Amino acid sequence: MCNAFVSKRIFIIIIFLLYSFSYAFSQQRESVNKVIVKLKAKLEKDITDKKSLKKISELLINSGDYNQTIHYALILDSVAQLSNDETAQMYSYIYLGQAMVMKGEVRKSKYYIDKSLELAIKLSNDSVLASVYNGLGLYASNVEMDYYRSINYFFQGIEAAKRSSHERLYSILLCNISGIYYLKGDSEGLKYALECHTLGHEKGDAYLIYCGSIASAYMFFLLGDYDEALKYTKEAAFIIEENNFYNKTDFYNLYGNILFKLRDNKSAIGAFYKALEFKDQSQTSSVANTYLSMAKVFIKQRQYKESVVLLEQGLDISIKNKNTIHIPELYKYISISYELDQDYSNALKYYKIFQSFSDSIYNAEKERTLSELKIKYDTEKHENEIKQSKLSLLQKEKRFQLLLFAFILIFIILGGTYVSYYKKNKLYLQIVKRNKDAIKHEANLKEQIGELRSKIGKEFIIKKYSVSSISEEKEIKLYEELTNLIKNEHIYKQNDLTKEKLAALLNTNRTYLSQVINKYSGLSFTHFINSFRIEDAVHVLSDPNNDIPLKALSIDIGFNSTTTFYTAFRSSVGMTPSLYREKVHQLEKQERKNNNRMLPNHR
């Protein structure tokens, strides 16, 4: 009761403070909403005004109004084609590409982003190139769930923005980098969020202030500093209301998460329902994250069936809009809900799906590349700061600065080499440990399922989806028969296994089998079969006492050649089988050493 009262007081204070400084802010810069209204009035008189079309498209996409963005960007495209203006056409493509990414129109978005990239390179336009890289980064994170490629694109965008002195795009890219770090659960993103926030205030730019404040709030939330998170949330709330930005779901979701951490579950759920009121005007990722956040509250309250319903809603909207950002975590918490509800069969099913997503995200080589990008950015930022502060003394201290630069460069190269080696080795060990833990967790779940089945025998019934159609039930049944055949009879070990052979065993045809595999696993037939082979290999190689030769192992689990086995294993796990075995032994030695230290000394 006390927590609820305190939280409500906090919210009232936030609203009061927002309006207390609204006059000062509005005097500093005209609101985005008013500028959009003026531009619409101007375009009613002259719809061919390319400058106004470009500006309104930019403001609308920043506001989160993707339908209106597409409307005006298509007009800009038509006008540009009529006047043969490649520059205007280039801008129309980038706005269309980015808006369609956020709406889940995957094929169209990729088409427009690629076209804008072609024109940006052709016209040597670094300003647009920075925006294109931003669009590619959004596509990689929202559609492909490739955070490493996403952040790589954002860093390339930063380089292009610096070359063109486009400070606004530079700031937006900083904020997007911070967002990826938040998704990775890494507080390193705080410095990028704060830099965007500072630059927004320096420029008096409402959108940059909003981006910086909401990103900083998320970062402080990640760090557990809820007072600071509330401070930045307050500022984001004012900006979003003052300028009528569309993505209000994000703000209310963040506020709900803070209330949840403050143990005010009732108010938190109220904030989440408020967030969902704006779901039709918000980004898919924000809506999916709200369902995920609310489900966590229900799990805390032991309302597991309710949490599964919410998580499935988040999963449904993510899949429909082809937005992959929160899909792994949604699967993870569905598995947790089922496990806590003692439905171990479904818990194991969804845990496997979650694990397959996690393995595709987590990769040691990519982590090393990300570390190098971060070091490069931090180094260049540091050098730029030195140049600014020493500009007046540059001539007098030129010799000294050259020596200093050489020393710093050598130090960075040596340090970077050491950090790269250390992190790479650490990440390899983490992959091995995670796989060993996953094997144990899977064994425990299987044991629990076995115990449950032995208690109730024939009465053990796994509930099907009550709302499924007949065709869906047939697909689910076929997929279950397929997985049972693979898991129980280990048919994947046959090196002559083909799609036709497997279809015949299941009394179906190869086309229908491919459709079912793709729908329920997201994989092609070859990748689906190889995933079980690699899972088998990981089990064998995770046992330090098993010294089977790798060539014999590859034949035993169904591969026709050692090269194919090596390629598939490295693609899935992030390292070669021989290196994985080496890290297993290294981890075992470390654990044995740690256990020896914990043993009491007997005299």
C-alpha cells in the first residue's frame, strides 16, 4: 500500500514538473508538431515542393508516424522522378526504407534501403550514406536479429556522419547503438545515450533530447539506479507530449518496469495497460516488450497461465510484423512459465526454441569484432577531444603530440591485441559452460517429464492448442511425429537421409514436410537435420572423458565429410570442434582448481 502511494506521488510530481518547465522549452524551440502542421499547410498549396516533402518526411519518421512518412515519401519519390532529381529520390528511398522496417514490411524496406545505398554511393553523399547505414542497422536488429551486424552498420553511419559534419544523424546513431547495448544487457551503452542527450540539449533539438533521455532512462534502469531512470523518464514524457510523438508505448512500458522494480505490481500493471492503449501508434518492438514486461509481473504473482497468454500475444505481434528483437526472450519466459506451472513438456519445447535463437545471436567472433569497433570509436573520440583542446598550441607542441600519438597508438594496438585475445578466450569458455549448463538443464527437464509420465501413465495428456484449426493440428501432429522420429530413433545419424526418404517414413510428401519444418523451426530441411547432429556433437564433446576422434564423430552423427561437419559446427557454436574440445578441457581444469581451493585443509 505504501509503495503504491509513493509511486503515485512520483508520477504526479513528474507530470507537475513537466508542465513547470514547458514554457521555457517552448520558447527555445518551436514544437515538432507545430512545424509539421505548417509544412502540411504549405504542401496543400504546392505538393511538388521537394524541400518541404523531404522535411516533413524526416519529422514524421522521427515522430514515429510511419504511415504518414510513407505517404509523403512516396509523393517525394514521384516528384523526384518527374524532375529527374536523384538527390530527392535518394531521400525518398531512405525514408520509405526506414518507415517500412518499423512497420514490418520487410521486402519493400530492403528494396528501398538498397536503392538509397546505390544512389548515396553514386552521388558520394556521406550525409545520406549515414542515414542509409542507420536504416541497415535498424533492418539488421529488427528483422534479422543480428545485433552485431546492426551495431557495425551504426558505427559505419557514425563515420559517414562525421565526414559530412551531420551532427544530428551522428547523435541518432549514438542513441541506436545504446539501444543495441540495452538489448544485449550491457551497460556500456550508457555513455552513448548520455552523449546523444547532451548534444540534443546543445542543439535545442526535441527529437534528440527525447532519444537521449529515453535511452539514458533505459540504461539507468538496467544499472538498477531507478531514481536516475525516473529523472530521464520525466524528461522523455514531457518531450513526447509536447511534440505529439507516436511511440508513447515505450514511455509507459519503461515507467511500468520501474514501478515493478519498486515492488508496486498493481501500479506497474496499470502502466502496462496504459502503454497498450497506444499500441496501434507505436513500434512493434515496444508493444512486444510491453507484453513481455507485463508477463514478468504475472510470473512474479504466480499467475503462470495469464503470463503465457501475454507472452503469446507478444510473440504473435512480433512474428506478424517480422520484428525479431524480443522473440528469444518471449520464448524464454514462455518456457519459464510452463516450468513453474509444472508443464515440463511445453517448458522443454520452448526452451529448445529459445536456445536455438540464443545460439544464433551469441557468437564469439562477432563479440570480438564488436569489441574492436568499440575500442576504435572510443579511441577516435578521445583523439578528437585532444585535438579540440590543444588546437591553439598545435604548432608549438607538434613534435610532442606526434610522439604522444605514436605511444598511444602502440599502447592501443598492444592493449587491443591483449583484450581481443582475453575476451575471445573468455567468450569461448562461456559458450562451453553455457552448453554444459544447457545439457544439464535439458536432462533435468527430461527426468521431470519422465517422472510425471510414470506417475500418471496413460492419463498423461499434453494439451493441444484448443483454438487451432484442423490444418494447424495436422501440422503440429506431423511436426511432433518428425521430432519423435529424430529424437527417439536418431534417424539424423543416417548419412544418406534425404527429404524424400524422411517424407516417406512420415507418410507425407516432401513439399508439405518442408513447409512444416520451416514454419515450426524457422529452418530449412538441411539446417534442421544438421541442428540435431550438431546438438549431438556438442553433447559428446562436452564430456571431457570422451576422446572419440573428430573424423569418427562426424561420420557417427551423420555427416558425409569432416569438412562439412567442421563448417556446420563452427557456424552454429562459434568455434571449431577441436577448439571446443580444447576449451572443455581448459574449463574442467579451472573448475577442478577452484574446487581444490574450496576444500578444507586437514592437518
